[in-house]
Amino acid sequence: MNELTLTCPYCGGMVPDNTTICPDCHEDLSSLIHLESAHLIRYNEGLALAREGRLEEAKASLIAALAHKESFAPAHVLLAKVYAKQQCWPEARASVERALELAPEDEQARLLAGEIKRAAQEAESTRQDAARTRRASAERVLATSQRDVAKAFAFGVGLTTFIALLISWLGGGKKRRS
Amino acid sequence: MGHTFDFEDSFYPVPPAAVDANPATALRDLLYRVARLEQSLGEQRVQAVADFKEMLLEFISLSDDITNIAERWGVATKAQEAALIGSVIALGRKIVAILRHHHVEPINTIGQPLDPDTSDVAGIEANDGVLSGVVLRELQVGYNWPQGLLRRARVVVSSGPAPAAQGAGEASAGAPQAAGRPNAAASTKSAS
């Protein structure tokens, strides 16, 4: 899994991937390895943060990893997962598609792309269901309120008629007494 | 949401020293080392030129010795002597070729006005046919090389016509040339 294969710039000797000191000339190559593996360091940071659930910070680290090496497909895959966890489906889809462009044979990326597509569709249908439910609920509320208004209007009309009749009846009684 | 979104990916192994390294510090150290090396290189280059000059001067001295030997020997009377002197001359030519290979060129002074930048006056002689200040012969050949002057020439220069000849000239041509005489006398004195 390690990408690091380093030739010592001082003596031209091969440097094993588990050390930062050239075995031939004993020069310290840690800074050079730091620069050459900056994308891996950022990726590891991003992965650790994502496992802790600190998704925003993980995203920043992964974007930094890709700034160092845009063609590093595993960072695109991991970033797609972070976006998926945050339910940012367009971004997740873009990231996984870039990963597949870079590594078309990557089975994990292919599975992830399918999963993101399914999850995005589910999310979309859920959103549409929720919208339908909200619309139906709103329509029900509207119909109920319309019915209430009609009832109130009828009641108002009845009440007005009753009061008018009452006034008229009381007025007729006074005239008869006088 | 399925398990595909879990973060089960593996970490990439990076040596801890590389993770903690500070490239800016390393770059500063490297620049310091480069500066020291450049300084050392400059000093060594100067030293190398000085050593090379010394070696070329030794070659030139050797060439001078061979020339002197050949001149002293004169005409060989025996075949063995002739072969020996021939070998010595061949050796001298080889040394001259080596000097030429290193772009060491003799300075052409004879018949030229004295150049005080390249030549020292070793003597002054009166000469009827040569103007004053013109080099008559070389006691030591001077050499140039790509870095400049390698060895100064030591030359004998003409002081112009001898006083007697000059007097005759005056008698025939009149007084106007008499002004040059004290200078010539002075230069002869200084050379001696």
C-alpha cells in the first residue's frame, strides 16, 4: 500500500520506506519524505478525523491532500464518503466519479458510486414524499379552515337574522303597548 | 445508508520522523551548506590556479634549461652527441607542446616597443639600426596564459644610435637631434 520509493538525492542509493536516513550516506531525508508524502500525511489526518466524526475537519484535510496531489484517488474516495455522511450528494457523486476516472479498476470506488447513487435517489424520494406529505397536510389544513370559515359565516348569518328578528319583534311590542 | 460509507480505509504508512519534519528548517540548513561549499569551492579553485601556475612555471623553467643546454652544446661533432642533443631538443619540443596545450603562449617582444606591463628591462644597448625603446633580444622569454600574464619577459632594449654614430649624424644633419642624447645616456646608466 505504501507509495514511497525514494532515491537518495545525495548519493543515489535506494532508501527503504521505513526509514528517513539514507543507509549509504547517512543523510537525513525526513524533510524530503515529508514533502513527497504530504498528500499521504494529509490523507491519514483526514481518515483519523473522519473516524472521530469530525467531518468538517476531515474534509479540510482531504481537500489539502488533493491540493498536494490531485491524482490521489483514495483521497477522492474518502472525501466522497465524508460528503455522503453529510448527505451532500452532488459533491459525493462528483468525488467518487473523479476517483473512478483516476482508478477505473477500483472495485471499492465502483461500489461506493453505486451506493451513493442509491442513497441519493432514496434521499430524493424521501424528500419528495416529505414534500407530498407536507402539501397534503397543507391542503387538509386549508380545506378544514375553509369549512370552518363557511360554518362561521353561516353561523354569523343565522345569528344576524335572529338578532334582526328579535329587534323587530321587540320594536313591534313597544308599538302595541303605546 | 449502507456500511459503504464507514471509514474502514487503511492508513498509509509514513515514517514518524517524516511526519514531524520541518522542510523550512531543512531548506535553511541546505542553503547554509551550499553557501559553505561554494565558498570552499572558490578557495579551492584559487588554490588550484596557483598550483597550476607554479607547475607551468616549472615546465617553463625546464624548457629554458633545455634551450640553454642546446645553445651551449653548439654543433655536435660525434654521432652519439648529435643523437643525445637531438633527444634533448625533442624533449624541449614536447615541453613546449605541453605548454601550448594549456594555452601558454610566449610573448612576442623582439622588434616591438618595450611593454612595461609584460617585460622588465634587463639591459640597454646602443644600436644604430633600431629606434630607442625597441626590444633587441630576450634574456628570458615571457609567457601569457588564459588567466593573464604567467611570466614576465626580461629584455634588452635599444637606446638608439651610439653616441659616436649620433655625433656623426649631428655633424651631417645639424643640431636638432641633440636633445635625445641625455635621455639615452640616462637610460643606459639606469640599466647598468
